[in-house]
Amino acid sequence: MKKLIQKWTAPIMCGLFLFLCLRFVFFIGYVPTPSMEPAISAGSYVFGLRVFDELQRGDVVVFRLESQTLTKRIAAVPGDVISVDDFTELEVPTGYFNMLEENPTESFDSRHWEHPFIHESAILARLFPILN
């Protein structure tokens, strides 16, 4: 019995470590649509961090919106003023972000949502910078 425990301790600990890293530190995702093309091609896998410092305009993030997990670029940060239409401008509130995709003809971004901002608590990960 002791040899069996010794034999399985290392694989179990490695598996637990990997599980915890993927659950709390790293993010691996899949982008099924062309909404972020040309920066991220449809069908691409993405890699990011769940632990991040201050988010900046231009960062690509993964977030939850209702029951969907989406990948978009931060277009406006708290304090920025955005144009909702030809007559309305809104200031991005503290703790919120405005999101846009790279390919507006292929997706549904904050320009079309009832509330044009995403709260920072909905952000799951910041993707590593995309190099083109």
C-alpha cells in the first residue's frame, strides 16, 4: 500500500498543480467567430492571464456577458467619453469598460448592447499581446 501511495503522489500533485494554474492563473480559450479578425482569426486558440494589473485601452480581454464568453478589445476605460449615436455621449463609469471588436460586420459588440459597458468583475482574463 505504501508503494502505491508513493507511486501516485507525484502524478496527483502535478495534476492538481496544473488544474489550479488553469483555474486561477492562466486562461486558454477558443475564438470560434471572425469577430476579432484580423487580430485573431476564427478558429484560433488564445492564451491569457486571469491575474492582471490595471487594464488599458487596447487590451484584448475575455469576459462574460449574460451566458456568453466573448473576446473583445477595450475601446474605452473609466473617464473616457464615448459616442453612442449622433446625439448621445456617455462617460465610462468607474469600474466599467467599453468593448469593441476588430471586425464590426461579423459580431455584436457594445455598440449594440442595451448597456454599453462591461463591469470589471465580468472580465475573466487579459490575453497576451497580439503581434501582427
